[in-house]
Amino acid sequence: MSLFNKFKQLFKKETKENVEAYDKGLEKTRKEFVSELNLLGLKFHKVTDEYYEELEYLLIKADIGIRTVQKFLDRLKERVKKENISDPKYLQEVIVDELFMIYVEGESLTDKINMAKEGPTVILTVGVNGVGKTTTIGKIAHKYVNEGKKVMMIAGDTFRAGAVPQLEEWSKRTNSIFVGRENADPASVIYDGLEQAIKENVDIVLIDTAGRLQNKINLMKELEKINKVINKHIPDAPHETLLIIDATTGQNGISQAESFKEITNITGIVLTKLDGTAKGGIVLAIKEEVNLPVKFIGLGEGLNDLKPFDIEEYIYGLFKDMM
């Protein structure tokens, strides 16, 4: 049985909250991408070079990324040849299979958050200003508080106007503990916060940081100092360093991921505002081009609209109208 048919069976009677969120959140991408893919199947009666050219344009338009698209097309052509596929309509099922395989094969990247075996789990968040970093921290906090965890937010973005009070507001909304001081050394604020977190048996510590990518050297030094402070208090921490990317910025998000990988150890991506773009293919591009797992995706503005990433639910959300 093809993966395509497995997806059809898996989600036939599925009404999980996450599936519905993926369905709604990927609507813009699905409407544009799948409708054009269906038109391609109607336009061509045979799989030709012209078919591949139009498919390539379609995939690049969905922000899957040129390198990923090239690799994908090479695999697709090989499979078409091997299985002697000539019908473009059947090929649509193979396209779904191969896009799924491109994400899951190769180096095993986990989309699960790495939790500390004992003591607080420290999650450091990084990202340029304006990507929704503070809001994302608030939504992650909301998720863990709802799961019965004791959560602390530490405001490490101390010099940007309004950053500290904004995070404090989110701590009140989510019933989280807050530590922050404006215009203070970020490392010293984080030092104080972690001391308090250990004393108060906090489960999850979420740390905000500055998003100034213009001067990489300064940001690198600041993050190095922050990492040393964290590791001194809690060995093996931070357990996650999550890069927040705004999905609506498209390939610019890939550039941000490459830049941040150069200056600190990124363990995963949070992709915000995926519901606001028709270029939802960026999820596949990030895995293939930056080799980082997507840990959470933003599928709406509500507190519960930040979802743990699930490749099967993503593929379903993308291709539901074909199933």
C-alpha cells in the first residue's frame, strides 16, 4: 500500500483537535498548491518534460526551496522510470509519498522537546525581532501550564523597549513565574532566574533573548555568555535552543536559520504564522536545507494554536483535498 493510501485510511475518521488545526492552518497553501497540482493532472495526459517543468515551478512557488525541489524531482523521475508510471493523476499519489519521504529519511531528527531527566528543562529561544518570539514563548508556556507543569519565563531581551513588560504580561496570562529587569545584563537576569527556578522546583524555564542579527559577533558573544551561565547552574542545559521563524517571510526564514546556526547551537525550529501564508512548503525546505527539525508550528492567533509538529498531520493538512 502506498503512503498516500495509508494517509487516507489514517485520517478517514480522524477528528483529533490537532488534525483539525492542521487542516485549517494549512488551508491557504492547500488551496493554492493542491488546486494547481490537480490542474496539472488534467492538463497533461502523459508525464513529459513539460509536466516536470510546471511541477518544479509549482513546488518552488510553495516555498519548498530550490535544492529540495531538485532532489525531490530526481527521486520522482527515478521512481517514474522504475515503476513505468505514465498517468499524471496516479503520479499525484507518488508526489505525496515522496514529499513525506524527503522529510523522514536520512538523519533521524526528532520533533519532540528534549526534557531534562531531573530538575528544570531549560528552553532558550532565539530569533530576529518581529517574528513573534514573545508571543510564542507565551503559547509554549500556556501548553505546559495546561499540562500541570510549573513554568518560569526569564526576560533575557533586556534592552529592547517594551520587551520585558510584554513578557511579564504573558506570564500573568499563563500563570507562569516571571523574572526580568529592564536595561540589565541579560546573563545576570538569567543567572538570578535559574537560581530561583532551582529553589522553587520549576519544571520548564523559557528564556527570551535579543534578536539583533545585524551584529553577529556581539550576539554570538552574548549567547555564549548566556549558555555558560545556564550550563553552570544546570549541566546539559539548555536542553533546547529554539529558533523562531515567521513562515510568511519565506526563504528569508531559511537565511535566518543558516545565520543563527553559525552563531549558536540551534536544536529546533518554531515556525509561526503558517496559517497566514500560501507557502507552507517551507517546512520541507527547513528540514532539507538547514537540517533542523521543526518542533512547533503556529496555525492561528489563539493560545492553543501553537501545535507540536507532526509530519503525518502536516502532509494530511497539505493534501487533504486529494484524499
